Amino acid sequence: MKTSQEQRKERRQFLHWMLIAVAVLFASLILRFAFIMLGGHVNGVDLEQSAQAMYQRSSILTAKRGTIYDIGGNPLALDATSYSLYAVLTEAWQDAEHVTAETRDHTAEVLSQHLDMDKEEILKILSTKNVNQVEFGNAGSDLSYAQMDAIRQEKLPGIEFRETPSRSYPNGVFASHLVGYAQFKQAENAMDDRLVGQLGLEKNKDQELQGKNGYVSFSKAEQNDQEEEAADDQIAPVDGQNLYTTLDSRLQTYLETLVTQVNDTYKPENLTAMLVDPKTGKIAAATQRPTFNPQTREGLDTMWKNLLVEESFEPGSTMKVLTLAAAIEEGVFDPNATYMSGAISVDGGVIRDYNHVGWGMISQLDGVARSSNVLFVQLVGDMGYDVWKEYMYEFGLMQKPNSVFKEEVAGSMSYDYEIEKVSTGFGQGLRVTPWQMVQAFTAIANGGEMMRLQIIDRMENSQGDLQVVQPEKIAAPISNETAQKTLQYLRRVVEDPQGTGQMYAVEGTEIAAKTGTAEIYDTDKQAYLSGGFNYLYSVVGFAPADNPQYILYLTIKKPKMAGDGKQPAVMLADIFVPLLTRALDYAKLAETGGYDQAEMIDVTGKNPGAAQQALERHGFLKVEVLGTGKQVIDQSPKPGSNYSMAKKVYLLTDEGVRLPDFSGLTRNESEALAKLLNIPVRIEGEGLVVGQSVDVNTPIESVDQVLLQLQQP
């Protein structure tokens, strides 16, 4: 047993070592604190940044993408908002409900009614382990406001939405490959998240349209026991530039309607149309088939190519316009001189007229009217092959036209043998694009001066500064006198009893025109197709012939015979005649000061077809019939009011009315349309409609109220 003295000694030793341990611990804490104070880090964490994170938050200030307009300021592409669906699966987020095992089956059942996914797919996603949230792929992305609102009304726990910038195209199919489309792309750095152009002007002018996102950070400071928040650092966003195209919505809308009718009836492999002002090179209207709807992307998989600049083809006899002009300029065309038509031998083969026998001895002017291949072989030979080749290059062929579209092609030509050289004179053995052809035709219609085609009229930055694209003369391959004679001789194509273009006559206007039927080379068979409608048919028209205000160029490839028995030239006339008639009528209105507005007529009581025709005769081309009834019972705007001819007229029929698309309408226009439909609307925001709470085509009797989301363009 230890003595009391020994026990006291042990206690002193224990206290001694305890004091040493405490001293060491205290010293280590001091050293640790000093290290932290000097280095500002603990366990690899920057304490200053950590403190800032506690007392700071930041937000990205999204730049607006520039709006694309027609020449009159009607929006063709503007910013909107879409929605992405996600489900919260974790319990750890205190501020959010989550999908539970008990609600999972019901949630999948309901979502399958709104998304393009079946219940089993959704259940599999909702059953994912060890994740906080899940998304639903393409089916749950890019949802419209109406789709989002319908799902939100289901009140499903744990189902949330994320807003995503998107693009609205209120006109649907409307020069779609020219305007293009953009879609939202996420970047590694959230500051670079933005809409990115994928096609057309949206892609090729993406740099100007996109703008630059900004940034703002906030600091929190405690003052009088209350947190106040103030901007600590801010970089303002720079909005993208607005782009005004040269397109005239009235003519573009009408062209789309005409082209759709012909395309649906005759189902060609493709079809193109371009209407251009030759004095400026401005494209007033242009389209193609196949096409797509940029709002829904329907049809995009069928045709990505912009056929106007990306697809070359052998033009056929419309090429004779340029051959004729060159021959006149070189002095080798004599309208009164005669020649033997039918066939002509050249080194490498025999060239025949399209009817194989010709018309005997005829004048050169008759040869133009009848589209004689033999005549144009002789003209190329009389000019000289090198001279003719130089003219083709002066007209801009076999070279990129320097459009705004980077995907444009230059075309090509076979020009080694005599038969190849003479064949180019009637449009065979060379490949061109519609853009190149129309650009070359401007020299014929503009006194010998060739104008660069333009689709952009002006750009406007966020400060309102304008950059106007000026008309550009790029060559003068022929004289004014030659241009006038060419137009005079091409009138015979339409006016001569044996002319190939009689079906292209426009009442009250002299038309110069040239038709074309081009063979199509089959690369698989290494031969030209023949028989049936296995050709590319085309026509170019100049109106009026004495001083053209418009060039219209149409092509249709391999159309199919329909029950009406129409030949391809007549199929094209179904576009050519009404479009030029309308374009010339508008030109007259512009001269008399009536271009923008006209007094609205009363069409109530008429059947929808007659009402629409009456409106079109008065210059109102954009007409939407609401319902399937046989009688118009109301209209907006009302009769007697002055109304812009570029805006849409709504006709209400007596049955089968469904909710229309409000996209692109102003507040006043939306309220007027809602009043016509007799439905209540609630409007949020300012600007133009970019979303609606009830789906388009919903039967009107089941619509209680529509919430419209507006946004500044």
C-alpha cells in the first residue's frame, strides 16, 4: 500500500504532465490559428471565398437575341421562353417537395398523358437511385407555356420546371430556309449559355444576333439586425442586333400559299421560287419545297439544304436568256435572219430541237419564241467558245455569289469538247443555283447592270443605330441597249401563237419570259433520265417587260401527273400568274401612296372562300378563317377601319371554331382577337405574345380563359 507521500508525488507528476499536454495543445492551436490567418485556407478551402459565398450571390443577366423582321417591321423570329421538366427525388431539399414511393406511380401515369413518353419509361426515370433530381430528355424539354401550365395544373409533388430561352416563329412556314432557326445551347460556363443559330440567317448572322450576357453579384451586410442587399459588381448585358430582311410579308405569305397548293397537288421532288426587285437586288419573296416549320421543326429532317444556294442543277432553256443577251451584245443575233431548224451536227454528236423535227426555215426571232436549241448552238458558235465562256463568268456563273449564306456552292461546268461547249448555250452541261440565275437575270432587267442579291435590308443595334445594306452593282456584262432588246425579244415567248410561254401571260401587263425543260443526270446510271415528267421545268419572267419591277424565277423537279391533266408549264403558271399579278398590284398601290393601309371591307355573310378572295382583291393577303362553318358571321378588324395590309385579318365562321395561335400578336391585337372569339384573356408582360396557356386548336367551347405571356422583341 502506497504511503500518502508517494500518492502526493504521483498526483504532482500527473498534474505536471497534464500541464505539459495542455501547453502543447494550446501551442498547436495558436500555431494553427496563425497558419489560417496567414494563409487564409483550411483543409484546402479558401476561407475568404467561403465567407464571400455566405454573404454574396450572383445572377446572369441574359442578353436578348435580336429580332428578325420583314422589311416592314413585322417580326419573323423573336425571343420566347420554353420550359424543361424535372423531378425532385431527394428529401434533403427543405424548400422543395419530392416524388415519393407512394406518389411515383400516379406521377408517371399523369405525365404520360402530357409527354411523348409511356408510363413505364417515366417510372424507370422516377425510380433512379442515389440522385437528387432527374430530367426527361427531349420529351421533357422545350415545352410550350401551354404544355407547362397543363402539367403544373396537375399539382404533382416534386415536379418542377426550369425556364429556358427559346425562339418563336409566329408565321410558321415562311421562307424557312432563309430565316432559319435557333435553339438553346448550354455551355461549360453558364455565362455563355445562349440561343445558337442552326440554319439560315439565324446561323449565318448568329454573331450579330446573339448579344452578350451580363452579370451581377450582391453582397449581404447586417445593419441594425437586418440584412440589406446591394449590387456589388455588375456587367450590363449587350442585346443582339435586330435584323430586317428584304422580305415583304404580304408577298411571302401569298407565295407560300401558292407553292403549297402546287406542291401538294403534283408532289414534285423539289420546287423553288424567287421574286426579286432587279433595280436593287432585294428579295421580296422566296421559298422552297421541301421545307419545314421552324416553330415545330416539322419537316426539318426531310430537307436541311437551302436549295436556293446549296443545290446546283442544270438549268435548261432559261439559260438561253443569257445566251441571247451575249449574242446581241456581240452582234451575232439578227431577229430577221433565217436558219434551218430541227437538228445540227457538231463534233461529238447531233443537237436537236425539243420536238426533234423543228419548224423548217424560220427566223432567229421565231427560234427564240419556240426555244430552238439549234439556234442557240449556232449563236454560241458565232460568238466563239472563249467569248461565250467569258460571258458566263461575267454573269456570275461558276463562282460563289457571295450571299450571306456560307453554305453556298459555286456550281460547275464541263467545257472541254465542242458538244459540251455548245450545250451550255441551251443550259446543259453546266450546274447553277437559283440564286446565281436570278442574280444574272438582274443584268437583263436593270439596263445591263447586274445587282448583288440581298436578303438583309438593315441591321439595328441596341442603341437604335442603323446599318443599311446599300444596293450593290457587281458587274455590267451587257449594255443598256442589249438589255432592252433582250426583253423585247423575250416578249415573243409569251405573245407568239407558237411561243412556249403563252400560259404565263398576265392580264393588263406585258411580260417577257423564258421557259426551260432540263434533263436530269442520274449519277447512278451515268445517263440522263428520260420519259414522263423526269425533268426539271423552269420559267423566268420579267414584269413589266418594258421596265421590269420584278423578276420571278420558278423551278419544279420531277412533278407527278395529277387528275387535272396539267402539264408542268401550267403547274408553274398556277404560281407565276397570280403572284406577279399581286406583286404588280402592290407596286401600283405603293405609287399611289396606298401601300401600307386600306379601308377594311365587310365580308360577313359570305362563305369563307369568297370572303378571302374579296379581301385579297383589296390587298389583305394574310387571312385566317376561324372554324369550319359555311358562313362568315364576324370579322376582325371591323368594316370601315383603316388597317395595315401586312397584318392578319380574322374571319369567324358559324361552327367548328378552335383556338388560334396568338404568337407574335400585340396586346391590342390579342384583345381584339379574344373579343372576336368571345373568350376572356389575361395578359402578362409587354410586347408580343410568346406563349399561351391553352393549346392551339382547342375547341373554343371548352376554353374558359387564356393566359397570354408577352415579351419585348
